[in-house]
Amino acid sequence: MRLLTVLLFLFHLIGCSDQEDLSEREVESEQTEEKSTNESEVDQQESNETEKIALNQEEALGVTLTLLENLYTQIHEVQNELVLDGSYDQEEFLSIINDPKSATEDYDYIEETVQTYLIDIATEEFIQSQMNRILDIIANNHSSRLATPLSIDTRFELSEEENNLLVSFIKLGDEAGNSPAGTYNLHLSQPDQEWKLDGHEFQMADQYPINLTKDDFTELNDIQQFISERNGDNTGSSGELLDTTEYEGSSYFIWRPRLDQRMIHAIEQETGNLSYLAKEEYVSSNENIEQTLNESAIIDEERNLEGQYYDLELYERLATVEEARLRFLYQYPIIENEDVDSLISAQFVEPFIDNWEHVEETILNYQGEASDQIIDLILDEPTFWNEEFISLKAEEFIYEGEQQGVYEIKTLNYDLIKEREIPVKELISNLDVEESKFHQQVMDQIQDHSLSDTLYEGEWETVAAELLREDIPFTIHQDYITLYFNPSIIAPPSSGIVEIHIDYSEL
């Protein structure tokens, strides 16, 4: 009996030991599973973070352009609410932002309004750090060294930094000297799966040299090609690197812009700033360049377009008046059709010359500090020309010492049989298509345009429809029509010209 009791006690101990081993194994198994789950979650989180911030060069450029376009769209909306629509007049707004302590409630309201409009595209840190620049843009309509879509010229680079992205790029200067060259650093974050502007620095090239190379100009063309394809305007490269030169101990690149084939720029290699004097020195010492760019030069060239011959006349004047640098240039074709040539002269050339003479006279009589002036009008070869129609496009650029000049498209479409201009309404009728169908086609393309996010919300449809009924610049081409919505018409100036191409086959 005693032996049986001992055996039962031993079995009990063994059973308890097995139970404890089983419990330990279960705990270990649970801990292993929990550890595995935690590691899996960490791996997944790291994978998500990596996936969240991983962008290639082209994607990062697209994201940066979109953010900057949206930034200026929203700044324009703030400007509409605070100044243009009557909350404050211009003088009152300036007094508030220049002395916020004297109008604390108004200044707080202005800051809150900026925050409300920008919070979807920029973090609070970005908005607060750039508030002075943003208010300066609203008050004075210039960028105040806050990056714009037009600031991305070359050397676009990206790197990761603590789950954020740092994108940097170089902006070249302008010939007037009001927009200095330098390096922009933009910090982008993705707090809610959507990219936002998170930081902004600008380093002036005078203090932080950029030391340009020929490769930078190749990339300049590549970036412009990307932007052109993205915007659907097919304008192509930015220009052509022609030569290098030395001036007063500094090296310069000689660059010819695509939109201004009769002009050149001297771009300093170290700083990226443009020098008017270095360009003049280069022009005067190079006979081939001097032939086309000499002061007051008139050049006639014979051109051919599908069997049609015409002359291309170019006039350029460079001058300095009261230390203000002036450039005046126009180019237009001589079609040798009396009516068309008269229209070109009356609609484009004569008003342009009158504008130049007015500017020159104003500067001569101005008592204060005169500003630099650039006035360009370029009419190149006809976009279409047959026995019935001729279509011409004029690119006009006016710079009057502001941060950015005014650039717009004007057009001339002429019926050679009826001997009169063709409005867009008549063009639609000639295409034998319903007006409503044509309008809808245009509206659909605007909504699908790469710049659609920058359109004036609640306004652009009404404005676009009115222009289509009345008067909108357009050009005729062999296989399509192009409509031009100039800056500030359906989108803010920073978005540039919105071009819409309608293929005849789609009608």
C-alpha cells in the first residue's frame, strides 16, 4: 500500500513536470510567434516607408513641379481673397504685413488664411518659415526668391533624409540682374501618403559658387524637354550652347535661347548669372555673331515653306539709358500679300514700336532710378499656309524690372479667298462640326491637361467658354488646331500658357 502511494506521488510529479514543460513550450512558442509577428510588422513598416519615399529622378521632378505649381495656385487664391476681392486694399495690406504689431488681429487673420489654403500642399513648418516670402508675393506679385516651377533650370538631384526627400536644383540668373542665380534645396515629406513641401533654402551663387559645366546645359535642355512633354506643348529644348569666352577675368558660356533665336546670353561659369557687358564684348569681337546681333541691325532672310517663299525681317536694338539696360527686338515674316502684311504691321509691329518709343521716352524723363527693359516680339514662319488660309503665331515678352516678365501668345488667321480674318467661331463652322461638340472637346482636354490642378477653381470653365464664343488665340496646322490660354486667363501666371491641341481626326 505504501509502495502504491509512492508510485502515485511520483506519477503526479512527473505529470506536473510535463505540464510545466508544456506550458514553457507554449509560452516560448507564443513569444516566438509574437516576435515573428513584430519583426514582420517592422519589416512591413520599413518596406512601406521605403516604398513611400522611393522615387526616381523623373518622378521626383514631376512631384516637385506639381507641388510648386499648386503652391502658386493657392497663393493666388489667397491673394484673391485678401486683396483682389476687397478684404483689404493694397496699401492697407502692405501696412499690416510691414508692421504686424500695429494690427495684430488683422495679421493673425492673414496668417490663418494662408495656412488654410496651403495646408494640403505644405507642412505647418514650411508655411511658417516661408510666411514673409509668401506675403511678399501676395503684396508685390513677385516670387521673392521662393522657388517657382520656372526656377528648375539644371542639376536636379535628389537624396533621402530620414523618411523625407531632399531635392536640389540650380536656377540661372536673368540678364536684368533682378533674379539672381543660385541653388534651391527643397525638403519634401509624405505624412499622409501625399507629398508636401516641408522645407526651403536658397543659396545665392555669388556666395556659394555653382561652377557650371557643359553637362549642365545638356541637362537644361533635358529638363525643358520633360516639362514640354508634360505640358503637352511640344516646345522642345531650351536652347543651344554656342561658345565660351573670357571677360574681365571670368569665364562665360555663350547660350542662345530657343524662344529667341536672334539673341544670345553670356552666362558666368562660376555663378550662373548673366552679363550684359560680357555679351556685348563677345558680340563686338565676333564678326559672325555681330552680323545678326549688332545694334540696330536689320536682317532679311529668304525662307521657304512648302513652296511658298517669304522674307524674314529682324530688328534689334540694344541701348543703355540712365544706367537702365534696354533690349528691343522684333521679328516677322514678309508674306508679299498686301492685306496680310498690312495686318501684321498694324496688329503687331506698329503697336510694338509705339510701346518701345513710349518706354524709352518714359525712362529718359524719369527722375528716379530707371529699371531694365526687355521687349520682344517674335513672329516666325506661318504654322499653316495654302491657297486659302494663312496662320501666324506671335510670341510677345515684356520685362519691366519685375521678378518675372509678361509672356503671351497672339495670333493672326487670314482667309486669302474672302480677304479677311477668321474668328474661332468661323473656324469651327468651316470644320463642319457642331460648336457644342468642339467646345466639349476643348473642355475635356483642359481637364486632362497636366496643369489641370492649377486651374482657377470655379472660374476657368466660364472664362474658357466665353473665349471660345468670342475670341481666343489659335493657330491652324496640317493635322490639328492649337488653342492658347495665356497666363492668368484660366490658371495663375506661374503655370504659363496652357496650350490645347485638337486633332482633326478627333472631330
